[in-house]
Amino acid sequence: METSDNTKRVGVGARLDRLPSSNLQRLFISQLGIGVWFDLFILFTGGPLALPIAKTLNVSKATATFYVAAFPFIGAFLGSIIYGILGDRYGRRITFLTSLLGFGVFSIISAFSTNIYELGILRFVSYLSVGGEIAIVDTYVSEFITRKGRGNWLSWMYTLAWTSSPVGALLVYLFAPVNYVLPGWRWVLLISGIGGIAAWLYRFRLYESPRWLESHGKIKEADETMDKIEERVMKMNKLTTLPPAEYVPYTTKEDKMPLSDLFKGEYKARTVMIWILQFLQGGMSFIIGTLAPLVLVAAGFTIIHSLLFTVVIDTGYVLGSLAASFVLDRYDRKAEIIVFALLLGLDGFAFSLIHIVGLILLLGPG
């Protein structure tokens, strides 16, 4: 246990960075990752679901795609902003628990929508939670995981979470022709909502981010949380002591950097670059994943074949994330970003020009 005397105490960051790898980190990543799994599940099933929904609710495929897949993404955009602000103000834990619960509840309600407009509104609200959930979870992982292993842990969490994309497409493919009590697409929405609530329950024992507590002047709570974490790590690894923590200055509430500083000095170029990259990356990933079934149908493929091709295409997300996990902490991040961005752009451009099945499946993964 470290002293809580603010003039002598060792900051949370130093105490976290000295922790050895343990099952506690794996447990935390699994608790967070299962929620992200269902977040991505609902995001990537929008496009495939639009096809059977159009048939059931008697609307065009374009209308169904807009209300089921495209319009809700505005909710995800707003949710990332709203929940980001709430997470900074009220804490990471309460925010990601609230967002995940909201996602689960509204996904279940949306399964009983009676028309396309009602479904669009309910999915918009669900996506509010999804957008906030992803933003807050990424922040929580970055604050909790040790500096040296942060990239690797995030990569593995998303590698597992990306499996939801082909799994979701496969479920839609299998459930599309089903009409047992409810049309198959309603069962898919029920599965996502129930899964989200189960993930919410699994997450309940997560701690508040000790870095957030410290940065908001809650020093006693931050130190008590770190004491619990260190005790569990030592018990899991059968250690009697931990390596000495290096003293480094820690951020207090008064030292917080205003948001406007992101657009000044050395941070300005970085902020703009990250925004452009995330916009293009998100656009490419979700456009291919969401609109691929509709594009394939427009190209002359049947609905069933389009859904089956989407399963194969979505497998590329898993393979790409898996490949990245092996190189993320080995090479310069800037170089990796440039290489992956170029490959993503070339892949998307080539995909838009291809009409041969084999090449569609090869180039489809974003």
C-alpha cells in the first residue's frame, strides 16, 4: 500500500505501470470486450438485417437500409460526444454501465417495432448508447492497462470483438428465412439486446478508473482502488511484493488541459490527423460492413447469396485485427497508421470496381 500523503504519494499511473501481467488484466479485458462484442454486433448487422426487414415491413431496400443502418449512425456519432462528456464528468464506470444497459433495453424493444419509422427511432436511441460505449471503453482501457502492454491488450480485445461481425452476419443469414413465432430478424435483435444486458451484469464488478478518480481530486478513493487492484494481482501471481513504483507527477483536477488546447501548438496537427483517420477508417469499415449486402443485391445477387457473401467479407475484420495485434507494439505507430490507411483506401477503391465473386470476397474485408 502506498502512502496517501499528496506531497509524497506515488501517483496512480506509476502504480499501474509497475503491475506485472496477470489474470486480472485478462478478466477486465473480457468484461469490457464482451460489451464491445455486442456493440459491434448491432452495428454490423444493420446492413444484413435491412434486407429481410424490407420484406417484412413492406418497404424498399433503400428505405430499410436508411432507417435500420444509416440513420442510427447519427445516434452513434452523437452518443460518442454525449457519453464522452458524461464520462469525464461523472466517471467511466457509471457511464459505460449506463450506455450498455440502454443499448440492451432499446435493442429488445426495437425487436417489437410495428413499422420502419418506429424501428428507426428505437435503433437511433440504441446507437446513442453504442457510440458512447465504444468511446468510454477505449478510454477506460487506456487508463487502466499498463503503458507497455496497452496497444497489445486493446488489439486483442478488438480482435475478439470483431468476431461479432461475421457471427452477426451468419445469424442473419440463418434467421432470415425463419418465421417461428416472430420473423427471424426480430430474433436477431432480441439476441443482441439480451446479450447486451448479460454483458452489463458481467461488467458490474469493474472498478472505477483510478486515473479518473485521481484526476478529479478523489485521492483517497484512487489509492483505495489501487490497493485492491495490487492485492488481487499479487494474490493471482503469488507475489509478496511488487517492484518499486517510480515517482512521477500526477494530474490533479486543477491541472486538467482544456479541450481547446487540442487545437493549439503541437496538438493541432495530431488532432486533425486523428480525426481524418478515424473518419475514413470508420467510414470504410462501416460502409463496407453495412452496405455490402445492399450493393451485392443491386449487383444481381440474391438476398440469401448476398448475406452469405457478407459472412465471408466480415471475417476480414477479424483477420485484419489479428494481424495488427502481432505488430502493434513492435513498430512505430505513425508508420503503422500510414501503411494501414493506404491499404484501407486501396482496398475500398478496388472493392467498388469489382463484380467478380472471388475478388469481392477477397477485397471486401475492411
